[in-house]
Amino acid sequence: MMKDHMTSRIISVILCLLTCGLMLPAQAASLLQSVTAITQVFGDGQQVVAVALKYSQPIDGSKLKASMFKVSEVVPPQLLQQHFGQPSPTQPETDSREVSRVYTNTAPEISATGKKGAYVILELAYTYHYLPPFNEPGKGGHGTQKQGAGNQQRRMLPQRVEIIKAYNGITRIDDLKAQVCQVKDIKTVSGAKSSAFNTPVTSTKTINLVVDDFQQLIYKDETSGLSMAYNLFVPKDYDATKHYPLVLFMPDATVTSPNNETTRTLTQGTGAIIWATPGEQAKHPCFVLAPQYPLQIINDDWETNDYMDMTVNLIHELENKYSIDTHRMYTTGQSGGCMLSFAIDNKYPDLFAASLLVAGKWDSTRVSRFVTHHQKMWMFCGEGDFGAMPSMTGITHALEKLGAKVSKTTWDGRSTPEQWKGLCAKIDAEGNDFRWVTFPKGSVFRPGHEDGMEHLQTWRVVYDIEGARDWLFRQSK
């Protein structure tokens, strides 16, 4: 029996070795170790722009082709198309993306030129992600409904509260992920093979360009006793012996959230992050403050709550902590954030050196302080914006009645960067402190994507106008 037992154990060991031996080639077939998604924020929101694949050995980049990989973006349910009158999506979906460029690198970074390394970088072609907040099933955009005689039709827009409800939910930037397949074998620098894999591998880490450079902090207001989350960008080479401008960005109401961990203010569009990009910081190093409001701060009757004064108190706290140039502080905002900028400019007329105001409303009977305190304002709005356009037009007329000189012009919202440069130079030459630029109806949409709310598209255009940003930093109290 002892002999039989020994024989049985030997056979078991041999079988185990054989099994492990058969498994080793399969385990070593793919040298992939990890997948990292890299995101960027555009005017229409955040999307995955690249995927970094880390292998256990340096990869031969000379043989890599885009066709060797397939990539899909994992889109959170909160960013999926909302259908008016229908339940909101609850599960993520995968969106196939085009690999536009592939190269190796020494780190999970996008680069103009590749380097020999163990990372394979898959850059993705830009895709227009913007979707109207609602689509009526079976019809494009907001759908239509009949109205009155003659079978006339008009756009069917959901109530404001429904739009806000539809946009709430994205609270963490890590919600965006990517899935990758390597459909062909690739080789390492040493000649080893990393076999193809057709089962998608999902990213386990997310790098968010520029967004990751912001700090997420909590401000406790001693006056009101309330707390508020905020995002703060500190210049990377901050020197306390120098004085830096500060840009306050306030978002529209759709990204309000009681969740103190949210970064949605940074990812809905470029209104917050554009000032912190490497190119902008090279020209205009500055602090960027982007509060995350837990609720709507101003309503259509111009009534505000404690969070407006809290925002001002927070700015003063930052002045005490950092070397901020109090003569070069600026405010900008879109929709509700624009309205809040008007409100702060009215109550605290000497706080900011200039305001960049995008598609918002304000009481045209309360603009006198803008003139008497020599404020500098640049207003933008699309002519198809049924709410902000009439209000901003009224503000402009009221300013002129008080004797203010206002530069008024209409620009094509689809202008090229070179055209923007010329348009900005022309309005700069007029030298007026108040500026009013409108975009012809529909021109703020991308060609082929004209369906949706023009109001939500205006800031996609405005914050990409370099001359407007440069104008802001030229202003000083």
C-alpha cells in the first residue's frame, strides 16, 4: 500500500506539472499588464482621448498599426441620451472609437513624438459627444408638437427642472473608462511575442488631463455656518513673492449637486479648465476657482441665497492664503453662473476687474452700478437663445441709456481661430468697456448637429475664443 500511495503521489505531481506547463504559454502569451484611460474636456464635455496599454517589456513601435487595436469608450448612464417622458438610462453603454494614432512611450502620456518604452499609446479621433438633454423617441431632438391653425409646429422643450434633473448624476471623473482589444500579435523590442486578445480589457485607472491638476476642497463659511465644495487650481510654479490673477468660474444650474466630492463643474465644458491648460498658463499664470454649488444660487427673479456671499468670502480667504493680485481678479460664468456674475458685480462692484458673461440674464433696471463703478463686461449670446438673448439685449439698451458706450457686433459662431483673431482685434480697436456679441441663430451648433438647445451650445463656442480670454487678462482695476 505504501508503494501504491507513493506511485499515486508521483502521478499527481506529474499531472500537476504537465497542467502547469500547458498553462504557462497561455499565461505568457499576452504581456499586457494594465490599461489606463486618458480623458480631456472639450466644449461639449469630457471624453476619452487616448488609452495607455502597459506591457511587461518594451514594445517595438515600428511595427505598430492602428488596425491592430479596437477601442470602445464606456459611457456612464448619466451621459447617455435622455428621452423626454421616458425613464433615464441606468446602465453604461460602450461607444466604439476610432484609433487615429499609435506609438510607444515610457509613461502613460500623450506625446507629439513616441519614445521606446513599455507603454503603447492609442490616441482616439475626436468624436462629437454633445447630445440634446432630451429626445422624443422616434423623433430627432426635442421632437415637435402641433400648435394653432395652419398645422404650425414648434419645438417641444422640457421644463427647466427636468433639464437639471437629467444632467445631475456625474459626480466622479473616474466614471469614464475604456475597453481595448488587441486583434493582432505585436512584438517586443527583444523579439518576443505578445499575443492578440479579443476579449475586451477594461481600464482600471483614469488620467484626466488638466482636471487632475485641480484640488477638491471644502470651504466652511463662518458667517452663514454653511459648507461648500470647490475646485481650486494653483499655478504649478507658484511663487509667493509674485502676485497672480484669479479667475472665478461659475457653472450653470445643471451641475449643481449636494455631493461634496463632485468635479462635474470641471468636466461639463471648458469654462473652468481652459484657464488652467498648459498653453493658457504659459501666457497667463493664474489661480482658477470653480465652486461646486449644492443648489441653484439665483432664480429668474434675481433672488440669491447665502452661497453668493459665501463665494465672495471664499475669494477673500484665498487672498489671505495666497499671493493673489486683487487688482486682477475676474469672473466668468454660463447661464446661471452668468446670472450670478451679474449679481456679484451689482452687490460688490469693486471686486472684479472684468467679467466674461455667457448666455445669462439680469435685471435691466439694475445696471447703473456697472457704469458708475467703471466695470468692464463682455457679453455673449446666441440669437436662438429664447431666454438669455432678450435679457442681455435689454441690459445693453439700459447701459446705453445711462451713457455707456457699448461695442455691438454679430459674429459667426463657426468662425475659425484665425477669424476669431481678426474679429477680436476689430472690437479691441473700439476701446469700449462694454461689449455685446451675438451669434446668428443656429451658428453655435456644429454642422450636422443643429438639433438641441442653443442656450447649452453658446459656451461651447465662447471659451475657445482666445482673444476673449486675452482681453480679460489685460484688464486691471
